[in-house]
Amino acid sequence: MSSRLRVRGAGQYGFSIDAPDNWWQACEATTRDSTGDNAGFYVGANAANNFFQVCKPWYTRGYGWHVRANRNKFVGCEAQDTRLHGWYVEWDRNTFVGCVADTAAMYDVQGVADTADGFYVVDGAATSMVGCQAFDRKPGGNAARQRYGFNVPATMVSGGRLVAATGWDNTGGLIRQR
């Protein structure tokens, strides 16, 4: 178990997790400008069956979370003030409970308004999100910048795998079904 670890100003990834069967609790990361992909938490192809609880990337110059693995659980985790999507869920078969996306496309980390979503799910055929929240808090009284709270495949909504999603001040709306 990894607990209460703090990474500040990481180059490419705050945490690069590519091993199965681990617990991550109350860990946080920020990133600085770098070349290539960048994320506070990168959950890679070999990182199956991990459990993330109350972990938070914030002030990241890329994604908050880049999930490129399956069979992982995320409970009470957050992405805050990201340049790209707060949560970029590239692979399927994960579960998210009570997770938060707060202000993607944040201007202070070189974000561009209306280009990043709170949660962007590529394939949601076997992924569930229950009680998750996505909002743009308009820091400093500025205009909202986060495009959609949840940008997900339409089958995720029609199949009942996006449940009780809440949020506000997303420039394009709360839920986009593609």
C-alpha cells in the first residue's frame, strides 16, 4: 500500500503506475511543463486490479488522470485544475464512485477554454460512474472553461453505467453522449 505520498512539479507523470494489485490512498501530484504526454496519475496497461482512494492530481499541465488499464477501482478521487481532461479514461472495465473533476482547461496551467472535459471516457461498455461530479468553479471570477462535465459514449448512459452525475458551469453542458 502506498499512502499519503506527495509529488510536486513532476516532469511527465506524478505517479506512473504499471503494476497490478496495489492500494493507493491519499496520494497527490502536480506536474510542470514537459514534452510528450503528461498526467498527475498515469495508470498503465499492466496496472489491473488496483484500488485508488482519495487520491488527487491537481495543477497539472496535462491530464489529471490518464487511465490506460482495466479492472481498477477509484473511490473519492479528484482531478483539479488541469490543462487537459481531468479524467481521460482510455480503457474500459473500471469503476468510479464519488469521483470529482474540478476545472479542466484551467487557464493558469495553459489550458484552452472549451477543449477539455471533466471526464472523457473513450469506451464505456463495462465502465461505471456512480455519484461523480464535474464542475468549473470559475476561479478568480473568470468565465468557465471546462467543456463538458462527462463526455461519454451514449451506450454508457443508456446502459445505466453513468448514474447520479452532477455538476455545474460546464461551458458545453453536463453530459455529452457520443
